[in-house]
Amino acid sequence: MVAAPTTQVDSHVETLCINSIRFLAVDAINKSNSGHPGLPMGCAPMAFSLWDKVLRHNPKNPQWFNRDRFVLSAGHGCMLLYALLHLTGYDSVTLEDIKQFRQWGSRTPGHPETFETPGVEVTTGPLGQGISNAVGLAIAEAHLGAKFNKPDATIVDHYTYVLMGDGCNQEGVSSEAASLAGHLGLGKLIALYDDNHITIDGNTGVSFTEDVLKRYEAYGWHVQHVADGNTDVAAITRAIEAAKAVTDRPSLIKVTTTIGYGSPNKANTAGVHGAALGAEEAELTRQQLEWSYGAFEVPEPAYEHWRQAIQRGAAAEASWNESLAAYRSRYPAEAAEFERLLRGELPEGWDASLPVFTPEDKGLATRQHSYNALNAFGPGLPELIGGSADLTHSNLTDIKGEASFQKGHEANRYLHFGVREHAMAAVLNGIAYHNSGLIPYGGTFLVFAGYMIGAMRLSALSQLGVIYVLTHDSIGLGEDGPTHQPVETLANLRAIPNLLVIRPGDGNETMGAYKVAVTNRKRPTVLALSRQAMANQANSAAEKVALGGYVLQDCDGTPDLILIGTGTELDLCVKAAAQLSAEGKAVRVVSMPCVELFEEQDAAYRESVLPAAVRKRVVVEASSSFGWHKYTGFDGASVSIDSFGASAPGGVCLEKFGFTVDNVVATAKALG
Amino acid sequence: MVAAPTTQVDSHVETLCINSIRFLAVDAINKSNSGHPGLPMGCAPMAFSLWDKVLRHNPKNPQWFNRDRFVLSAGHGCMLLYALLHLTGYDSVTLEDIKQFRQWGSRTPGHPETFETPGVEVTTGPLGQGISNAVGLAIAEAHLGAKFNKPDATIVDHYTYVLMGDGCNQEGVSSEAASLAGHLGLGKLIALYDDNHITIDGNTGVSFTEDVLKRYEAYGWHVQHVADGNTDVAAITRAIEAAKAVTDRPSLIKVTTTIGYGSPNKANTAGVHGAALGAEEAELTRQQLEWSYGAFEVPEPAYEHWRQAIQRGAAAEASWNESLAAYRSRYPAEAAEFERLLRGELPEGWDASLPVFTPEDKGLATRQHSYNALNAFGPGLPELIGGSADLTHSNLTDIKGEASFQKGHEANRYLHFGVREHAMAAVLNGIAYHNSGLIPYGGTFLVFAGYMIGAMRLSALSQLGVIYVLTHDSIGLGEDGPTHQPVETLANLRAIPNLLVIRPGDGNETMGAYKVAVTNRKRPTVLALSRQAMANQANSAAEKVALGGYVLQDCDGTPDLILIGTGTELDLCVKAAAQLSAEGKAVRVVSMPCVELFEEQDAAYRESVLPAAVRKRVVVEASSSFGWHKYTGFDGASVSIDSFGASAPGGVCLEKFGFTVDNVVATAKALG
């Protein structure tokens, strides 16, 4: 561990630096007449302490691998982050960008978004996510460190810092993640808790009076309290340094502040949380803080001081580059592997060992095929890291011989998330945000997507290649009954932009689903997998999954009818087609494992699979019909379930709800 | 407070009673070859203690108002509950029912479901929900008690007991709810925590090593530990009595048990959590526990002892009936009001004060209309109880003059949930489960349905008339950007069975939306409300909302084109229709505030609104097109947003994404 360089400053410059944050926030929010000035004003001192005295980062290379990560979990306070990026010299946030705060096309949107602004590590705003993502960042760092660092050569070595507020601490997802982080002893995770006693509804006394530090202590965290976060920069810095020195536990530092500090009439009120100060109050704040500068004016001494970060950052990266060079010469194989990861390149032939299936092969549940896939390519894809939310032997997410990531065993790559679905998704996002080639995956039952969809939509929004292994994908799961049987969940997920939902119909399609999921590093994939077994199809093929939908089995000439199936219901379509064909109908069977990918194909291909002229179409999927009318129109039909399910053996459920060959045939015939 | 009657029993009968639970579970799960024997075997002693010595309930009247509520939060252990219901004499669970465990049409489904089995207070299974629902039950009890009890007459007075496991304690929703319960000081909420150290992935040591009692203490709970939950019934009973005596805080009793107690080879392993013991191990368990009875055989002394509950229950209810009669004579007005609530009758004319709007009235945001509605009918609808997840002044969920429900002020009916969306939904469910006429509502931003959809689907499944007030319902919310802008959320919610999603298009429709929501006591309603203002329409009417969709504005003869709009986009349709009409098109405008209700209308009505022959249709909604093809088919189109949004002023967002009159006109014309 090389200590981060620190700088002695005189307190006048410190004050200028801190107030520069405050007034950039005040001015930008006044100009846009929209935003959250309270947090930047209250947290400017701790931000100064962290960013000026502790944080190791390189403003001129926001992607430098070994930088400390900073997560603004209280994302509404984004003007704090934009001010920091600007003041420390990031090219991504100019003064002009700050003046465009919250405007169309700007790099300073209303909440921090990784895909808009280099230097933003994590997309935040929905409360509780950032701190949970940070747990994923810390896991990634610990894992790579344990894997690549040598007693004589350290190339992975950074902290993950978080700034969170009362809101983040009230959200259940952060409780789950903090409990997991405590269990795992993530010593390089340090959270600053902005204890300002104000949320939108007013004083936290109306709803949130728990002892937060005691709770984190119960999780196994190291906790500290800085009583005066408004002016005591030295105390904040000491607390951060003390937290860094505790390496076996994550740290929480409660920093008591005044929201909207400096505003004579609005400080310490909910009024300053989420609304512009207005011209008059901004002027009074200038007077109170003795700030004689104009709107968007940063005094030169502040710039000068802040921008020492550029030199420090360049030096830090240069020093790391030297370490890496030394590592490369001493450990060439490990270095090559490390650098492959950072380039995001998959190992050559990673998928070569995936099996191919014919109808003669025993039919298995797709969750079992998924297990076989993970165990076929997993050993040769060391960047794959993940686990399950306490359903390992149901989701079949384990890889033989891969041990559990635990405190002191961070090189292992199986993650026991506990019964914490929401945190699992957020942690997987965090691992992806680390942007170091790791491929995160996690399993639970499909229906429990409902517990984590808040984080899943962020996987999609932030273009994170997370793989969700969601088993027990229909009423076919049987006895557990309607609380566990998804009916609406596939529709829920398909409605999310930039998320691939793949429901493979046999062994080959499951292999293909993994090829798609592993190679899609800029969007998340949901694998919807069955509890129950199904046959392998004659014409399925792994590579066809990338097309989204394809003709599995055709008739001569133009079809009278097209049966469209997914997952376990594909075989029903094939059997119904046989019966209908025997009765003289020209029937095509289309397998549609991934609607989103099908829609990305060109019009000619889509027409070749689903000719516009053939309007008699039946979709068969043991799920809601919601969303399928796009393919069935007014003249088609679906064999679906638009109610909740019921508790009974899976085969009985499927039959009672109409998932039988006879009902598919009858539904098709009813179209005329 | 009348103490619950207790009974002295000799320990042999106690043992028979306890083992009756165990073997009913073992045998039923063996017969169905599916289920979770571990919990009933381990928790039988605490269940005996609670149900035999403490719980006040009347098996012959499961709906007796003043019964203690028992919530099996660890719902997978449902055979425990079915055994208890059977043994204590509920008619809903016969021995035959137990033999039909997890079979089609049985009253003993794989997880407890209120709508299948009288005596089941709460539908559980998805972990963490039950304990959170229990917080709602305790709020309901505290509220009604504070409102109706008199110094000389107590008619509302029961405890809410919960049995929860490690899984429930890991879920974030339970953390949120427990923090809220601690804040509110819900002294009559008592949770037994089955500390058995085993979850599906094995020992909790792999993921869950926090100090649970310390955490609850940090929330403000009273905590205790019973070290031997396997045999020390007296200690469990003492702990429950001690918890009852602590009236200013909720209580958690950690009871350390052995999962699958009695099974020589499977006890204390994950193997007994969720799989049948099998015939052989069941036999060995019989030997170990010296149980000489056959399958499904309950020894007579056990029945005799357990069924004293019937007499105790009848006496308890009779005594309460006397109290109620006395109350009725002393406080006739209050009694009438109390009994009205219990009958679930709305006050006559509750909606008489709802305003009516014409186009001349100022256009407001539907969230503002919602505020006006709540403030018009809320004062006259005292059973309305709710609040917001810390967005009161954004959701506009407050009712003037209604103060906050707080410790010591439980008669108040505004709930500050804090930034705890998931717990809010679960607590609202709990208030509805109390089944005492209360009408629960809660607000957050529409996009944060993603944080609580796990609980919302349970509102729908369990037929709970919760009202979700979800504002900021599209990209029209503007500057907060894509993390806060729902695009897929309406589709997510519409895909859930038995949930009404209403997106009103002006003032009259907002009033109508509340009429639907308040009168639908067996299904939840989502009100999707705008941040931004819109015009009032000439032909809108509150009562038309109940039709789901209706012709807002028609043309002469058969329309060439139908524009279908919802919410803020309804006015776009009207304006586009004007322009298209001026160009000679025959255009109908259909307002579709609630797709689900429209689909419940008869075919003739639906045909009258959307004639099958008119296939040129354009849906206009600032949301995903997902699901709308049911109405647009292959020949229609939609003006929708199928990507994420962006941060900019709302009007700019709407314009950039194509929500303009010009684009609606152009889209319509493109249909030919």
C-alpha cells in the first residue's frame, strides 16, 4: 500500500475550495431552476477532504484501472460530483457543461449517469443503489487483488468510497448489501454517511430514528462519527485515514452536517433539499459565506489548489505503470491474463466445449442445461464470477470445484449472496461497473425478479453486461404455488429497454443463450430457465439464438398457420404441428427464444420467419399473453396464462391451465 | 388488557402436542413428496407455546375481529400452520385437507394463501413480506385502538405475532419495515425469530453472520434470546409474556432451534429445509422421537389438549361481544362507526364532494387533481389511511389537517413511511389484511414501483384493495432524467393480474379513478399521475372511468381512424384529431384510462368503442408500446417511447421523444 499523497493547505484556500463546490452547485441549480443544492452545500467539506487529501485518481484518465472509486450514492446531489470533476480537472465537465446542468444533451444530467459523463463511476439517483453497487466494486477489487497481487508486486490496490445520505440508509437494498459487505469483511470499502437529519418529508424524526451506527456495527462494520462535518475538515480526514487503516472490515463514517449549509433562510430545512435557492437566497448565502465571486466564477487560488489533482494523478498512474511493467517482467503469464481482462477480451475458444444436442439426447430442464453450460465453459472463463441468492441447488449456478468468495478467500469466485435478491442485482451491477473484464452472474427464481427489478433496470440503463440466471420460469414449477409462479414476469422484463430476455427451448438453445449473454458486454441478459425437463429439438441450434427467432420446422409452401413457441412450450408446438400436419394443415413452427434480438434483425429476415401475409399465428408460452399481440395481431391467438397460477404438481398445473397439445391444436383450429 | 388464559399441562401431553405438529408435517410432505419439513419440525415447540399458551383466537370464527394475528413470515413452513389450524379445530383444515397438501384445488397449498384457507391471515412465501405485513397489521390495530378505545371500554386489543426465519431477516423489505416499526414503537408486535442457522445454501455462515438482535436493538426493538428452542417451552413462553409486557416497543425473540429436529440424519442440514424426509428417514425420526403412531395419526390426548382452544376461543369472543355491547350502549355513535368499518361499508355520499371540471377550468397536473380529490373526500372517509415514501410534497398525498401517525399519536392517519417503498407496499398490504374496513394508500414516483413490485403483486394475488398513488408518470417529469423516468413501468403493472392501472387524462377522470379505487376493495389500484399540467376535456366524465375506455370525441359515421390516448397524452389526441378532421379525416378519440376495466366490459360495448373493422388506430402514451399491440394490431401504430428517457425540462423531453401534435398527426397519416 502506497499512501495517497496529501497536501498541506492554508485554511483560506481550503475555504475557497469548499465554497467553490457550494456556489457551482447553487449557481447551476439556480440557472436550471431545478436540482438539489442542499447536499452539495452540506457535503462540500467532506468532499474536499476526500477528493483533495485522500482520493487517488487521475483526472486526465478517468479509466485508469487502479484509481480509487468514488460513488455518490445520494445521486440527487450530483452537482457536488460535477463540481468535483470540474474543479479537479476532468475534461468531461467544463464550466460550460455545468451551465448546461439538466439540459437536453448535456453531460450534466439530473442524476449522475456513467454513459453520459466520464468520471462518473456509477449511475445513481434511485436511493440505496450506489452503496450496494459499491459493495460490488469492492468485491471486484478484492477478487482481482487476491488473484493477481504477489507478495512482491501489487497491481490491484484501490479503495471504494461512497457518499450516502439518510435516504440510502433507509432503503432495504442498502441494508442487504451492507450486511453482505460486513460478512465478507470488505476492508477497502469506506462509506461517508451524510447525517443531515433532513429528507424530503422534513426532519428524519418523522420516520427514521434508528441508531444507524449501531446497526452497521451489528453488520460487522467499523464505525466512526464526525460531529462537525460543516467545518472540521481535519476530523473528517482523520476519520477517513482511520477507516483506511482498518483493513478487515468495511467502514462507515457518520458525518453530521447541515443541509444547505450557508443559506441563511433555508439551511437545515427540506426546502433546500430539492429546489433551487433562487436569486435572492443565493445572494444572501454569498453574503453569509463571504463569497464575493460572480455566478459560475471560481477564484483562481481554488482552481490552482484543486488542480494539483492533475499532477498527483499523473504521478500515481505513472507509478502504477511502473509497477505493472515490473509485474509484467516477473509474472508474464499473470500479466498477460490481467491485461486481457482489462481489454475485455474473452479467451479464445471459450465456448468450444459447449455440448451439442440431438433429439436422441435425454431431455433435461433448461436450468440443468444451464448448469452444464456453466460447468463446460466456466472453468475456462475465469472472469465469470457470481452465484445465487441462496438458491444454489435450485438455480444450479455453481461451478464444480469453484469455492466460495469469503473473507480471506477473495480469489474464489462463487458468491453466496444470501436471501438478498435486490442487493445481488446491485452488487452484480457494481462488479460490472468496475469495468475490469469480470462477467458477473447471479441466480434466483424468475418470480423474484420482482424483488430486484429496481436494480435490473439500472443494469439495462447503464449498459452493464450482467447475466441473470432466473430459474423456475413458469407455473410448471408446480407445488410452490402462485407466490412462486411467475406469470407476468417475462412481460415485466421484456418491457425494459436494452435488456435481453432469453427463454431457451432445449439444450442447444440454452448453449446459444449463454453465447449471447457472455458476448453481450454492454447489455444485461436474463436467462429464463425451466424447473422441468423438455425434449431436445431436431433443428435447434445454439447459433440461431442470436437471431432471436427462427424457423424450427417448416411446411411445404406458404404456411396456413404459424406456431410460435418459447422455452418449455416449444415442444408443445412441435407436437401440435405434427397433429395439425397430419390433418392436412401447412404448419410452421417458429422458436422465439429472444424477442428483443429478433426485433433487431432486418426486415427481410423477420419477414422470412413471420411473413406478414400469414396472420393465423398462435403463440404458446406458459406466461402472460401481455406483449405477444405484436406477433399475433387481431387474427391470431395465444395459449397463455393471464391469471395467477396455483399450487399443484407442475404437470397438473400446466394441464389445468391449458398447456397441452390438444389445447394448442384446438386454439389453432379455432382460428379457422 | 385482559391476559390471555393460560393452561397448565403435564409435559407428556405437551410432547404429544408438539410431535403432532412435526409428524403431520413429515407425513403430509412425504405424501406429496414436496414441501419444507425442516421448519415445522424445528419450530413446533415455539408454535405450541404461542398457540396453546398465549394466542387469543377463535377456531370456529377465524374472522373474529379482536383475535390475535399470527403471521407465518417463513411461509414455506406452511405445514406448521396447517397443522396448527387443524389441531386447534379450524374447520378449514381437516385431516383430509392435510393429506391433499400441495395438490390441485386443495385448501393446503404450497405456501399459505388467505384466499384459499380461512385462518391464514397473510399470504406468505416470498421472504420478508410477512414480517412487513405484520407491521401493517400492528399499525391497523394501534390506529383503531387509539381511535375507538375509551378509558372505560376497550374493544380493539390484540397482538400481532410473527414467526420469521433467517431468510426473512436477510431481505431488505424486512429491514425497512422493522426500522419503521421501531420508530413507531409498535408495542403489540412480537416476532419470533427461528434462529436455526440453516438456509438453502447451507449454514448461514456462508453469507449471514451479522448480529441480528443488535440490529433490531438499533431499530429500537426490545430483544430477547431463548437459547434452547427445541425443548424449553417454558422459556419460550416466558419470553413471549415478557415481550407482551413491553408495550412501548416491538419485540424480537430469537429462538435458537435445530432445523428438522428429530430427524437423525437430516436435522441441522439444508437437506431437511425443502425436501421430503422420505419413508425411511421418517421412520427413523419416529424412532428417535418415540412416536408410535401411524401416518396422519394424531393421538387422542393431543387432540383433546389442542382443542381446548375451541372453548377458550368461544369464551374470548363471547367476552369481547359483551364488551362491544357495553361499548355500544355507552358510545353509540362510535360503535356505529366501528361496526360500519367492520362491515366494510363506505359512508353514504363519500364521493359527493368530488368536483366536476369543464374545459374552462384551469388545467392541472393529475397529481394535483389527486390532491384535490383526497382533500375533497378524505375528510369524510375516515377509514382512508396512508401517506408517502418520503415524497409527500411531490406525490401530494397529504390531507389538510390530518396529522402524522406517530408513537403516542396512533389515532392520526398520515403515514410517513420514510424512503422505504418496498416496506410501504407491504405495510399497506398488512393494513388491508387486517380486514377492518381501513383503506390504505401510499405514494411514490411511478418508476419506484420497481422497488416494490414484489409486494404489489401480492396485493393483487391476495385481493387487497390497496391504492397506489404513483406520480411523475412519464418522461414528462423532466430534469430528474432516465433513472426517475418510467418507460416500462406501466407495462410492468398492467401485466400483473387483478391489478387496476388507471392513468387519468384530466380532472374528471382523476375523480373517477378515485371512485374506482375506493370502491374496489378486493383488488389494488395504481393511479398513474402526472407531474405536469394538462387541459380538462369537454366530454370526460368521472363515471366513465369505470368503463376503462370510452369515446371521448367522435366523428360522423364510421371513423377512418381512432386515436387512443391516456393521461397527459389524451389532449394530444384531441388536438391531433382537430387537425386531422380539418383535413377531412373522420377521427374518433378514445380515452383509455384503464385497460383492465375496458377488457371487463361486454363485447358489444368494446365493439362500440373500438369497432373491429376500424384497424387504423394510433395509441398515444408517453410510455413503452409494449402491450398496446392488442389494440393497434398489425395495421395500427403507436406514439410511444421504447428507449430510456433523458434529463431535460419535461416539455423538451416530450417534444424530443415525439410527443407532439405534429408527430401524432404524421403517425396517423402514415397509416394511409
